[in-house]
Amino acid sequence: MATALWIAHVEVTDAEAYGRYAVLAGPILASFGGNFLARSGRYVQLEGVERARNVVARFPSVEAAVECYHSAAYQAALAHAKGASQRDLVVVEELGE
């Protein structure tokens, strides 16, 4: 089964509330096999809407990433980010080698 990337582009509008989300979300992603590859580091916006926070996490599969997103634990954490950010989130299957 191919691994998958969870890619989020975020503009934080309430740092305190979003910070609560970030603290809670990391361990939840890890419990579904997710690990962060990039989290708010340097970036160069070449096209599209610029969002200052860019996050990439690898999961064992698309299914694991989607299951994580829909889990009760992640949805509870996500409640802190809603209204505290503008986000785009996509899960993309990686190419097999």
C-alpha cells in the first residue's frame, strides 16, 4: 500500500486558539502513523494563495490519513482551529517506487 501526504496551507488568525489545536493535533496524527516532514519552515510561494503556515505529514496510507481526520479526537482538536485560521487541506497518495 502506498504512503500518503497530508498537506495543509494555513493562515492563522488567532494564534492562541490555533496553538491549542497544534499542541493537540501532533500526538493524534502520530497515533494514526503520521509523522511531520515540514511544519512552518521556510517557504517560497510561487503560485496560488500565500499562507504563512505550511504543514506536510506522511501517513502509512490515504485511508489512515482520512481516518485520522475524521476521528473524534482530531475533530475535537480541530474545533480550536476553526475560526482561528483559514486552511486548505489535501491528502495525496505518494508514488510507489
